[in-house]
Amino acid sequence: MKIRLAILASGNGTNAQRIIEYFLDHTHISVELVLSNNSNAFVLERAKNLNVPSIVFTRHELNETCHVLDLLSVQGIDYLILAGFLWLIPPSLLRHYPNRILNIHPALLPKYGGKGMFGHHVHEAVLASGDTESGISIHLVNERYDEGRILFQARCPVLPGDTPETLANRVHELEHQHYPVEIERYIMSE
């Protein structure tokens, strides 16, 4: 029986697409569902194009009811994978999926993490600091933004003349290269 993943995403969905494609013909792991808190997120179109069902939910349904947890349970989801999902995960999901919710952050944690630190905000902060490197952090999710146990990091240089966009492009390359592989490695080692 395959290990079943659900991806939670809020935006464009390039990481979600890469993860879905990576596990398409995997013998042990499959992506069964994409969930989004944004009905206009392009990740929903990506999921549709890859024949993965998707569901949109509200903050109320996530935090105040069992709706999302019930959806995941009905689908037999084993792990949650955050791919650009911007809301804090509620305690009910953390309890139901202990050490089975993974996230990727576009910087080298513990720097540049926390509420509001996503996308271009992170890259702007890295550039403003004068740091000479950035990268990605893949970590477990806990009750605070970006503070779960780090599972993997990869680095890239910050180059003279970088803009948030040019730095983001290098970080995205690392995300696409490493996130699916590290998800697989973590799950298969459990």
C-alpha cells in the first residue's frame, strides 16, 4: 500500500507541481490531494493538469471545524507537505500528523523565518543583511512558523548586484532539486 501525501499550497504551485511529477510513478509514495486556502491560486490549475484532485478551504474550516482533518482522513492521507502554504497549521492537524508535516523555507533557518517571512520578503531581508549566502531549509512543522526541526539545508551564493528576483530564481532551483528528494528520504526512513 502506498504512502499517501496531501500538498497544501497558497499560490503559484511550482514546488507542488515538481513534487507531484516526482512521485507520479513512485512505487511507495503518491500525491493524492492538493488543498489550498486561495481559490485563485494557480496551484489548483497545476493539480488539475496533473489529474490530482484539489479542494479549497477557508480559515474557519481549517481552524474552527474538523472539515479539513475529515477530508484528509477520508482520503487516507499519511503526510502533509507544505509548498508555499502561508497559514499556521492548527494544533488539531499537528496532533493528528505528529512529525508528518513537512515545509520548505526559502532561506537558511533560523535566520529569516517567522510570520510574514515568505517569498520576496525573505529575499529582500537576505539582501538587506549583506549575507553572502542564502538557500533553503526543509523542516518539520510545529506550532510556530519556521521553528520545527530542520531536516535538510542547501546553500547558494548571494551575488553582487543580486535583486530579490535573481536570488529567488537560484533559491527556486534548489527547492525544485531537493524538496521532492528530501520528502522521499524522510518518509522512507520513518
